Amino acid sequence: MIIEKVLLKLRQENGGVIGSSVIEKGGFMVAMDAPPELEIEKSSVMAAAVFNRLVRNVESVKVGAIDYILIEGEKGDMLVVDVGNVYLFVRTKKNATIAKIMGDAKDIGKKIEALI
């Protein structure tokens, strides 16, 4: 599938990326590139539900649309990018260069949006 190739390229070009996935806003897995032990499918589907709820709450305080959310964890980070009808989830290693990953994720998000 083309989207998996795009996700693979993101991981190959960013040494800090462990895996990534594309999830419909309703929670359906579209594509992923991640090792099985990462359990990215399960965590991405749950995170999509949290992101949807957060978007509704943020809209009520008139901040505007959310472009992305960065969750910093003890063992690494998760970047969630809103890409039209889907979310792009990127799981990173601890101390990864998040600014580069974020820029690449936004660019890849545009490619994925054009494919969907």
C-alpha cells in the first residue's frame, strides 16, 4: 500500500522514529509501519478517541483548530498530527530531534491527505 511506503520513508529518514500509523477519526486503522512489540495499533486507536474529545473541548474555549499534539513520555514521545479525515501518529525514541520529525510529519500528512 502506498501509505505504508510513506510511513516507512518517515522512519527511514528519521532515526528517532520508532513507528507510525494513520487512523481514521472514527478509530479505524488505515496503515501502519511499526514493530509488533510497539502495539502502535492499539495505542493509536485509543489516542484517536482522546484526540477527538480534546478537539471538542478546545473548540469550546475558542483556541482554534489543533494542528498537532505532542505527548512527552519517559521512554519516548508520541506526536499526533491532524491530517484532514485521519490522524497521523508518530512514536519516537527518547531524546529524538522532535522539530525535524514534526516538520517531516506535517509534510507527510499532506501527502497522506492527498492519497485518501
